[in-house]
Amino acid sequence: MKVIATNRKAYRDYVVIESFEAGIELKGSEVKSLRDGKVNLEDGFARVDGNEIFLFNVHISPYAFSSYLNVESARQRKLLLHRAQIDRLAVQLAQKGLTLVPLKVYFTEKGIAKIELALCKGKKLYDKRHDIKKREIDMKLRKEMNNRRK
């Protein structure tokens, strides 16, 4: 598995409840742009529309050596999931405060582009402060343990 891009902001801003692997419907030279790593997941999200799931605000830069058949870089892209997964996600997304956020884009061993989606709930400001405080305490403990060994 070759990871192309990760969405580090998602882990900071959301609590990840569950994650899914989905295929992406790409057109033309978008695959070559992905192989070059020219993708931005920062503001991306997914939404259930009817019986399908679409990915919004994920920017894939146009491939430099492509012809005039380029597609729009921030267009909506269809995600490929099983019907049962889509139905289950639609029910879960109907709950207040849950959203689908892309975590990473990668290529499988066979060279197929996949995206890892997560069902997330937004963090409050005090949750973020709690995470920062916990990280600082862990860092201090590690320093103390390293000093004791010396």
C-alpha cells in the first residue's frame, strides 16, 4: 500500500468513530496526478446523495502533461461502496453531528486508487485542549523515564 496523502487536520478536529475503504471514480489524467502526489484532502467531506456517496472539496491538481481533456480539479467524485455500506452510512449520518471525512488516499498492491473515509464527530474546543494537555503530560513522562535510565 502506497499512501499518497493524509488528512492530519481530521484527527485534530474530529473524533474518528469508524473508518471505511472506498474506491474513487477518477477520470483521465487524475490517476497520474495522484501518482505524483498532487492531492489535497484538507477541506474534503463526503455526502450521501440518493443511493450514492460523493466526495466534495478534494482538490486533485491537473496533470501537467495532459491534453485539453482536463477535468475540473475540485469536482465532486463518486465513491464506490457496497449498497449495504451506503445504507448503513445514510442512517448513521442522519444523526446530528456526524460527518464523513477523508483520512487518506492510497494505491493498493494492484495499483487501484482507494480512499479511507471516516465517520466522525466534531471535537469541541475543550476536547482539543484536553488532547493537548494529555500529549504534554505523556511527553514529560517520557523525558523523566529517559532521565532515570541515565
